[in-house]
Amino acid sequence: MRNPKYHLYLTQDERRTVLNSLIELRNDFISQGRYTDIIDELLVKLTKAKVKRIKIKEV
């Protein structure tokens, strides 16, 4: 069975916060001597993700 794909729609501020948090987590893992492979993959996916502009309807 295939794993389902999930899409995140983040604002520019949210994207920056996620990126900074991942970098901090990666630095913590490096200082503890742990592997950072998964975090590195997430960082690459986040930085290479297309920016899609969507309109939000206010209710």
C-alpha cells in the first residue's frame, strides 16, 4: 500500500519558523553526535518546494 501524500500550506513567516526550527534541531543532533539524515532530507524538501500562491476567502 502506498503512503499518502500530505501538503502543507505555510505563510512566509511559518515557513521561516519551520526552517529555523529544523536547523536548530539539526545543530542539537550534531552536538549530541546523532545522525541528521532525516532532518537533512526535510531541509532539502522544504527549500526546494515550489511556492504556490493561493487566495483565501475570508468569511
